[in-house]
Amino acid sequence: MVIHRSGLQIVLNNFFPMQNYEWYQELVRPAFAPPAWIFGPVWSFLYLLIVISFGYVFYLAYHHKVSWKVALPFVLNIIFNLAFTPLEFGLQNLTLGSIDVLLVLFTLVWGIVAIYPKAKWVAYLQIPYLLWVSFASVLQLTMNYLNW
């Protein structure tokens, strides 16, 4: 029996890839990979920090207290952050996931450097996010290597 999927189903599966987490479970993971249950609480906490701090950066940019050049890395960071799940799980592509997580890391560091002179507390609030994304980058690159 051949099952045909519509274009809409393919798009939905790429952006809401719940069934594709089974694929992830079959991958070779390094010994330092955390258990799956840790990702939800960590990201919930980090997204709270992101909403508060990035929201403040956008507020400053909107009210012309910082240039949009300062806000640009934060915008790009959100885009790259949100792109990870469709790339990694929707497309089941570790290489694109690796490139994306490095872009998240790069834009995060860029954003910290850009905002530090204007709002040091925002830069400091990024430290947990920076630590997690640094760890996630090492994990992602290692998984990409192990499953090449």
C-alpha cells in the first residue's frame, strides 16, 4: 500500500514534527547527552529570559534609545532559534541543525556585545542562554559527527 502525503502534510510535518522525534531516538548520542526530559524545563526557563531581555531590546530600538543595528542580532537569533526544530526534526538533517545552532550561538554573542554598553543587565541575563547554547552546539556537532 502506498500512502501519498499532500504538500500541506509535508509542510505541517516539517514545522510540527512530533512523529519525527522517533528518528532522533535512533541516533547515536554522546555519553554527555542529557536525558530528553531536561530540554523542556531548560528551554521554558530560557524562553522566559529571552522574552524579558529581547523584549526590552526591541522596546529600546522602537523608542530610538538604541539603533536597530543593536537589535538586529536579537532578531536574527530568534529566527535561527525557531528554525532549529523544523531543520533538525522536520527535515531530519543534523548538518543543517549544526549550522543553525552555530548561527544561534554567533548571533547571541553578537547581541551580548552589542547591547552591553546600553543595557548591561540584558547582557548578563543572556549568560544562562549562552551557556546552554554553547553546550548545545558541542552536543549537536558531536551528534552530527557520530551519525555522519
